[in-house]
Amino acid sequence: MRCPFCGHPDTQVVETRDSDEGDSTRRRRKCGDCDKRFTTYERAEIELPAIVKRDGRRTDFDRAKLKGSMMIALRKRPVSAEALDGALESIEAKLRQRGEKEVDSTQLGEWVMGALRKLDKVAYVRFASVYRSFDDVSEFAAAIKETGKRAKIGEGE
């Protein structure tokens, strides 16, 4: 594998670790030329279902786009990259387990909100405010109140 820093074609694997779910492998690599380290992930390429948007358009599932959306909600919040990756893995697993060729974007959005609620309540409210198109402060208050109730009850989703 080429080094992403200098482009040198010779990199060495220094550590290999399987994910908790066993469906991906994380490899720490070191460049033989510039000595910089980087991480790669190896996972089986499985066709995920198409996402059906609210307007009826169909798009391929895009992990990078989903991760970007979640990272915006998690900006400046104390959530590790590993926790975010775990949430993404969980969402992808749900997509695979459905066994369908198409999944509504509303279902995907609900899974994302559930994952964010577990990771960070502030990120959940941020994401929900955009996803559900809050129009006024009362909708924010209702989302915050709902999050507080779930935290007291101990519900995860």
C-alpha cells in the first residue's frame, strides 16, 4: 500500500486488530521511507441497500457522507473517533441485516439519531434539529426534554 504522506510504495504493517463485531480489520502501517504511521481498515465489500430519499430519488449508501453528517453534529463534543466508527458499524450492520434492496432515508435518520443519542445528547439534539427541520425553540425544548426523559429511564434508543 502506498504511503498517503509521501507516496512511497513500501509500507509495513506494525499492528493488526479485528473489530469487536469481527467484520473489519484495522491495520496500523508505517512507511519505509518517511517513517510516518497511518491506519487502514479492511472490510468485505458487501452491497448495501439503496437509500430512498423523501422526494423519491434513490442513491447509494455513502458511509463517508453519513460519517460527515455525524461529525458535524459531534463537532467539539467529547466523543472518540473509535466511538463514532462503532456507531457507523452498527448502522451499517442494521442496513445489512434488513436484507432489502432499498431503505427509506427516514429509517436511516432514525438509526443515526439513536446512535447519536447513545454517544452524546447534545449531538443528538443538533442532528435532530436539522433532520426534523425544527422551526422554533419549542421544538428544541421538546427534543431536549425527550432526551432527558430517556436518560432517566435508561433507554438507549
